[in-house]
Amino acid sequence: MISSLAFTFHVATPTRSAHGWTRGMPPPVHHLHQPHPQHHPTPRFAFSPRATVSEPAPSAPPADVPGISEEDESLTVAAYIRPDPNETYSSSTSSSSPSTRESLDALVSQLDAQDYTDSTGGNRTRDNVLKSCQASTVAVHGGERIRGVKKTKAILDAIQVPIVQSSTYTFRSTRDCIDYNRGMYSSFEYGRYGNPTTRAVEEKIAALERTDDCLLSSSGMNSVTTMLLALVPEGGHIVTTTDCYRRTRQFVSVLLPKMGITCTVLDPADLDGLRDVMQRRSVSLYFSESPTNPMLRVVDVPSIVNLCKEHGALSVFDTTFATPINFRPMDYGADLVLHSATKYMAGHQDVMAGALAGKAALVDKVRQLHGVLGGVVDPQAAFLINRGLKTLSLRMKAHNRNGEAITQFLNSHPKIEKVNHPMLSTHQDHEVAMKLFTKGFGGMLSFELKGDGNPWSVETFEAVGRFIDNLKIPYIGPSLGGCETIIEQVCIMGYFDQPLHERRRLGITNGLVRLSCGIEESEDLIDDLEAALRYA
Ligand SMILES: *Cc1c(COP(=O)(O)O)cnc(C)c1O
């Protein structure tokens, strides 16, 4: 039922881009106001939204309308359309036509100005027609089309964003189709280009990041890959950091080279190295997590952003671990911020999604390619993310609290060699983190169990297993950012098939443990850790 709202939500789909018109659509409005010199100003058809089916349809073009020149292959459908005399919009409306960034609130308020009645008018209303239809037809169409403002308002008054479980958005008339393609009427058109439930989440995330726009997609990896493919030109060069989400590294090192895209990998703190690369070659894009996984490195976003701006490179930060509650790269002039919304944003380990937020023109560009690659998030998932986001701030307070309390506990425990958490003055990036993370450092940490003192020994490997298996509260598993505390021995969770020399290079020892603190009470978690450490 809710799918019919598509008629009244004036939200544009990614039909137009900075590079022109996509998906074979007719050209933008300005063509219409510059009639081809060869053409008679009178078009073939006059469209009236109030035309009834009983009116005689024009059987042939009027004789005084010259034919469209056969030589002009560039002509589009727009050449056939006569401007509606009742049109109030002018060519200048194209710049103020509905954009994907228009807020749903503003769009919905427009509804009040419109009172949709059955557009075909007369006695032959849809209700009347349905009255004389067979049950099979009524079963399909009865009660489905909510067009009146009153009925629509009742749905829009729902306290929750409705799940608009619809792949397709229909048009009421041919005129609407034409207006849509001319940018004068908006529709989501098709689920790959947008969805009202998803749009609500995008607006919420853009607002949380204090930036222009956001694109939600089917997973964090989908956001990463679509963003890189959209923004890095063929043969381009990118810079990433050593401590990086494994699949991102895989994409950058295995897939991008096929497009001639190369990469420099730097230590997260290596600003001199970054300056050097920027001076030596043209860098298209810098991409780093902050904090990183699993070493919780924090990059100096303001300095990196400045370097990037100086050299014309885009700066993108994956702040999945921080969330906009703890840190917003956009505040420091970054171009884009990326999240695995699967983690803290959704926050309940029940849904997968990615979010890319930032400057409008860049998000638009990625949205265009997203419409082609098709990594669409499901509306049900979008609903769950919206629900999760409502408690993001509350949850992050608990994650921050547990992250700090457990770090302190582990840091002074005799069986722990080292804790990786930016709150510790021993952490490489402590100073940068103190400057940027004023709200909290998050609930992620990793640490080295001592074992027999050799981080690569079998004894240390087994000590970690005994410790983890004796925990009663945390779950053993990958992923992070949920309400439940999750623990993993890093070398067997994501690096099982990695050769030792590769693990040595990345610092993934046998004793390394990653902990995603949930929102339980700190004391309960610490008691459990203390008890289990006796077995290590
Ligand atoms: C999980 C994660 C990703 C990948 O996100 P998915 O939603 O699992 O595809 C990317 N970056 C970071 C930092 C992550 O933790």
C-alpha cells in the first residue's frame, strides 16, 4: 500500500549527473526551451492530465506539424512534447528541481498544498471501475492506491518511518512520466535508485555527520568498492595505510591493479611519507580507517586533509570504529566519511549495510555508479538501521565506558603483554587521539597475551584458546559494534590461511586478541575476564 506514496514524495532519483543525463533518459529541460530551428513550434500532441479515456485520442499528428528531421539522430523524445500552457515552472527550475538531498520533511509538507483526486475525473473513477471488476482484479487493485491527502497523511503521521517494501514506483499519467524525465516531477522510479525508508536513514546519517548527503548501500565493502571505482580514474594512484580492513586491502591490491590503479601503503602516522608520495606523483585519493583494525591506530585527519587539499587528492576516512558520536572527519574538511553500518550504526548484529557520507557532488557521483553496480540495501534493513541509529549515542556512551574500563584493567594485568587502545599514553597515536577524540575512544581494543613470553610460540597460541574458551559472557566471533561483547583470536579469525611471514609483517601474533566491548556493565565483563585469564 505504501508504495503509492511514491507519487507524492518528491525525491529525485540519480537520473542526472554532473556529466549529463544517464540511463538513456531524454535531455534536461533547457533543450525544451531552445526549439530546434528546423522545427515548427507546434508539437504533435497536447497532454492534459485531466483528459479522460472517453475523449477521442488523436489518431494522427495534425497536418501542420512538420515531421522530425530524419537526419537529426541526436533528437530525443523532448522534441515531440509541447510545453503545457499551465506550466508554472520555467527553465530556471531545473536548478532548483527536487534533489536527492531534499529533506523528506520538506517534501512531505508539499503534500498539503496538493489535493489529489482521481486524475481521470468524471464518473469513471478508479473506484467505480473496480466496482464492476471480477474478484481476481479487485484482489490485485482493491484498496491499494492511496492518492488522497487525508489517507496519505494518516500513514505519514506514523511515529516510525514506514518500511516501503516496493521495488517499483509508478506514474499516474504519461504527463507525469514526461515531467519526471524533464526533472519537473520526482519519483524514486525504481528500487535501485532509491527508496523512502532508505532515504530517511541517509538523511539521518548525513545529519549525524554534519554533511550534505549520504548513500546507503548493501554492505560496508560495497560502499568501499563502489566509492573507489567511482572516484579513482583509470590509471589513478591511491594511498592507504598498513593497518586496514582485510577485504579493503584485498580489493586495493588484487582488483584495482586490473584497472591500472596502483597504491602506496603507508604507516598510519607516516605524514612525511604521504607528503613525499604526493610530491612525486599525482595521487587521486587517500583512504584510511581511523581507528584502524585491529591495532587501533588513529590518523592525523586535519594534517592529512590539508596535504590532500594542497595536492588535489580526495580524502576519505573509514570511521566505522568511531561513529559520528566519537569523531567526525567532515568537521576537519575531509571529502567523504565511510562506515560499515553493519557495526555500531545498526548496532544489533542483525543487519548489513554500508554508508558513505560527505560532499554532495562526490556522493552524487558514487550514487550514479551505485545505480549501475546495484549494491542496494533492503528497505527492511534500512528500517532496522534507522531503529539502531536512534540509540547510537546511548550505546556509544556504554561502549566508550567499557572500552576504557577494560583497557585499564587489562593494561595492569600480569598476563597481558600489551594493550592497543588510543587512550593509553604508550599507544603510538595517543597524542593525535587525545586531540581528535574528545568524546571517547570507542569500544574496540586489542591486546597481546603473554603466554610463554614468545608471541609466535605454540604455547602462547594455546594460552589464548584457554583464556577465550573460559569466558562466560563474551561471544567468540568476528564482527563488532553490537550490544554483545565479542572476542576473537585474530590469527585464527581473519588470518587463518595467511603465511607466517605475512602475519609477521602485519604484527598479527599468536597472542593477539581483539575485543569488541558491548554495552554490558563494565564490572561484569571485568570479573569474567579476570576469571578466564587464570587459565591463560
Ligand atoms: C566490517 C568493516 C568493513 C566492512 O563492512 P561490511 O559491512 O562487513 O561489508 C569495513 N571497514 C571496517 C573498519 C569494518 O570494521
